[in-house]
Amino acid sequence: MAYDGQSNAAICMEGGKCLDGTVLIQGSKNAALPVLAASVLIPDTCVFKNVPYITDIDCMKNLLKSTGAVLEERKETHMLRIHSENIREYRLPARYVSAMRSSVVLMGALLGRLGEALVDYPGGCVIGERPIDLHLFGLEKLGAQIWTDKNRIHAYADELKGALIKFPFPSVGATQNTILAAVTARGTTVIQNAAREPEVTALCDFLNKAGADIEIEHDFIATGRIVIHGVDISRLHGVEYTVIPDRIVAGTYMFAVLCAGGNITLENAPAAQLRSVCALIRKMGADVVLDDENDRILVSTDTKRKIRNVPFVETGVYPEFPTDLQSPLLASACVSKGTLILKERIFSSRFKVVEELVRMGADITALDHERVQVRGVAKLAGRTVIAQELRGGAALVIAGLAADGITTVTDTRYIKRGYQDIVGDLERLGARISYVD
Ligand code: UD1
């Protein structure tokens, strides 16, 4: 059955086959969402290329339409044209906001454009506490007045004013929201301890192309400092922008090779953004070649040499090991030699997938609420397992590649939030995998 973004069809696979071949990496979900949100700030037409065909983007498109934006789409070429000349609605429909947490970045963009935003508390994957206090902190520092009740947030500003904003934690979404509101604020905004993730830099690149005045220093990873000189909204203009490749999808396929064995080439892969991941994969015994110039990563395992666990990995903010690849790493650790202790430092309940992996025969013990111990086993056993969130769902799919017999992953709507065609990609790499009704 072909990919259908709306369906919740299960993914079925038979493990035991090595991966071999080339896969083209899709545009980044986490980079596309904020730049699409940024389009409402620009009273003109923007053209986005390499937009991934995933359900979170569908949700963002509906949110943009609700503000008055007019969208033209060419799915076959991943092109999206957004006309934002007539943005007039500051109230976002609850059904889309509650479906996707990153809808909250529209607050900063709408404040910048209309001086007002009214949103419900955002939703998203069930990976733990996800407050938005830092988003509101950044917007308030810029002069927005904010009223909240248990369901809704109302932000208003006669005029946004540049400010010095020091985040106690470098939240990705709060940094992006603050940048969006600061672009047209009067005066200069300095953000200290900003998130350093490539998706923040990508948003700044897009906004600068569109006429914003944002400085990111060359040693940004060390300083975490962003300086935004406010410009009049009339200075902002339409641009053509290509969404950067998805480092998390690329990383997921790298861990798939550790699960299944094989030899794959990732094309359009952001090699420079995956250094910590590549270093770990090498330590685990795979060969990795990073071809920065051609945006290509080659990953291979020597079938004679068993992939082995490193003793300890912890997630962290960029450039440390990304929390979004914690579950794919966990899947591969289940079938690697030796013991791994894995610590999750970003989200409080990102171990929901453990229960399902254990049902497949994995040996995983919870040490405390943020650490698990994984003892590698020779093989997992095919079972019917349930995807409960995006990255955990993808981890179950790659675990199925290392299982004896048939694995069926249900509730795949979570996976489709971020993976354009995980089944097609793995099938092209030689996996026996398909959607089933
Ligand atoms: C983004 C990514 C997500 C990734 C995460 C960390 C998108 C759409 N999602 O999520 O895939 O896993 O970055 O790289 O880009 N926090 C607060 N208060 C806030 C905001 C965040 O306490 O106001 C906490 C969160 O609960 C969490 C931590 O900060 O524990 C990290 O969150 P944040 O960096 O904001 O992640 P997101 O932007 O939600």
C-alpha cells in the first residue's frame, strides 16, 4: 500500500535483512515549522522548497490558512508558496493548536504582525512535561502583556520593544518565538543562552534573507548569543527558501543500520550537524564517512564484527547527543553487544518505548526516572507493538528490522508526524517492509 499521510495503517516488517543502497533525506520538520510560521510576519509572498510531506506540516498549513494566509502547494516538488499580504486573524483554532506543540511559535509571529495572539495551550507528543513558561518569559520581556487561564493564552502589545533576554535554559521553541517577536520590535534585542540547534540558525537565515537584521556570531555555539536589530515591518519582503535536511531522520536511518547491519549512503544529509551522533556510531563499531562537501554520509557495518554498546550516553542540547535520537539509539542498543546506560536529560518521560521493546525481548531496566540500563541480546522477537509518540514509533520500526519473524507497528499516525516515507525509504534500502490495512 502506498503512503497516505491521513491513514493510520500499521507498518509490517520481517526482520533479518541487511540494508543496502542510497536514501535521500527529507526536509527537516523542526526547521520547516518555524520558517513557515515566520511567513505570517512578512506581508508578501514566500516560496518554500524541500518542505517535507508530513502531518505536522499539514497542521501548520491549516493554522496559517486560519490567519488569512493563502497557500499554493506542489506536493510532487515539495514546494509551498505562501501569500501573507492579508493576515488578519490573531485567534488560532484550538483543534490544530492542541494537535501540535510547535503551533505556539505562531504567537511570536502574530504579535510581530498584528500585535495580538490568542492560542490554546499547545499539544504534541506525550514525552513529558512541556511547559511554555520560557516562551511567555521572552515575549513579556519584549513588552507583550500576557493573560493565561487554564486553557488559553492571550498576548497583546501596542508596541514590542527590544530587550535583554537571558534564558535560564536554552529552549529551542522559546528562542524561536522570541526571535520572531523581536524582528519588528523597536530597538535591539539581545538573547543570551539562546538554543544553538541548527533549526534556530535556519530560522535566522530565513528571516535575514527576508529583510530582518539578526546577528549570530561565528562562535555562537560557545556564546549562545543572538542580537536582533528591530526593523520596520515594511522592510520585510518575500523570498525563496529551501528547508534544510532533517538531521533526525538521517540519524534514525544510521541507527537502522546498527540494528539490521549493511551499508547505506544518506544523500542530502546534514553531515556537519551530526558529528556527535557519528562519533557514537563509530564507537559502537560501524564505519562512518562524512562527506561535508556533498552533504553525504556513508554508514556500514562489518558483519564479522559485532556492534557493541558504549557504557554511557546522555542526551543534551546541541551539539550534544539529541534527545530526538534517544529512542532510535535505544532500539539499536537492544541488539548490540554489552551494556549501555542511557540518560535522558531533556524530556521527563521519553522512555515510553521501553515497554514495547521489552515485549519484543529487549533486556532493559529502569534505574530511575531518567536512566535506563540496556543489556544487548542476540535477537529481538517479532511482535505487534504500539507507537505512542513520534520518535519512539520510528524506533520500533528499526527494532523490527533486527527481530526474528514479523513485527507489526500500530498507531503509525504518530510516525507520520515527522517521517515522510519511512516505509518507502527502508524498502528502497532492501528491508521487507510495507503498510498493511
Ligand atoms: C524542539 C523540537 C523537539 C526537540 C526539542 C529539543 C520542534 C518542533 N521540536 O522542541 O523535537 O526534541 O526541541 O531539542 O522543533 N521547557 C520549559 N519551558 C518552556 C519551554 C521548554 O521548561 O517554556 C523545557 C521542556 O519541558 C523540555 C526542555 O525545556 O524539558 C526542552 O524543550 P525545548 O528546547 O523548548 O523543546 P521544543 O522547542 O519543545
